[in-house]
Amino acid sequence: MTNSEAETYSLAESFGKMLTPGSNLFLDGDLAAGKTVFAKGVGKGLGIVENIKSPSYTLLCIYEGRLPFYHFDAYNLSGIDDFFDLGFDEYLENDGVVLIEWANVIREGFPYGHIDIKIDKIAENEEQRRLTFTARDGSEEERILKEWRNHEDSCL
Ligand SMILES: Nc1ncnc2c1ncn2[C@@H]1O[C@H](COP(=O)(O)OP(=O)(O)O)[C@@H](O)[C@H]1O
Ligand SMILES: [Mg+2]
């Protein structure tokens, strides 16, 4: 649970620090849930100094940090076929971290592992968000999540 934009940003920053090459992050949540805020925090955690913008119109923004960061917005795609037709698969299982906003659009048929991050608004409070992280049982992604949680616990 986070209580402000700044809290979501710093949670994402700490998460970004744990990521390894080939990490695929699926972000879902309504408009203005905080997907782009989360992406900015991940970018900070990856050591990117550039200002991270929403790729809603460009579909993809690429940044160089500790690892390359490929920030996608799938809202305007119709499915995974579009993703492949645009040549975006070139960035998957590669040297960097992939983050996809509106990932539900390309979820079906996505050929690689990923971490799901769902951001939900809590109706009663304008600034409260619930962030839910999930990965497939026994996967490398699950291992990264566990390691991050242990790290977070030891820093409380
Ligand atoms: N706890 C929170 N976490 C993230 N954003 C929040 C939070 N509370 C309020 N906000 C606001 O919600 C909006 C999220 O915008 P954005 O990240 O662009 O959403 P999305 O990319 O999901 O459409 C911002 O205006 C931000 O200030
Ligand atoms: Mg966005």
C-alpha cells in the first residue's frame, strides 16, 4: 500500500535496484493509477538520470542506466501480434529491463516470463494505492521478488 505519488516512486526505485537483465515487468491498472509514476521510480533505481516520460504516443522510450530500460505503453496496440510486427520483441530477453504499461493488451501469447504489478486505486482515499506483485511459482521472477521482499524487510 502506498499513500502518495512519492511513496509509489520510492517503492519502485527500491524494486528497480533489484532488477537483472531480461526482467519483464507487466504493469496494469486504470488510467491515473500510477503506472508511469512506478516506471519513473524503476528508472531511478536503474540509475537513469534522464527525465522519464510517458510513452503513450511513442509506444516505446529507451533509456540507458545501470541497465538499458525499455519503457512501453501497449494501450494503443491490439495485441501481441502488433508488438511483434513493430519489432519490439527485439528488446525482450535482452540486455535490459522491459516495463510495459497496459500489459493486459499483450499478455496473451507473450512468450517470456514476467512480473505482474497491479496498481489499484482505493476509492475512499484519493492518494492511496494498492500494489500487488506476482510471478509464476518457481520462476526466476519469483526469486527476484522474494529477494526484494527480504531486502525490504531487513531495511525496516
Ligand atoms: N499513491 C500514489 N501513487 C502513484 N500516483 C499517485 C498516488 N496518489 C496520487 N497519485 C497521482 O495519480 C496520478 C498517476 O499518474 P500516472 O502515473 O501517469 O498514471 P498511469 O500511468 O497509470 O495512467 C498522478 O497524477 C499522481 O500524482
Ligand atoms: Mg501511464
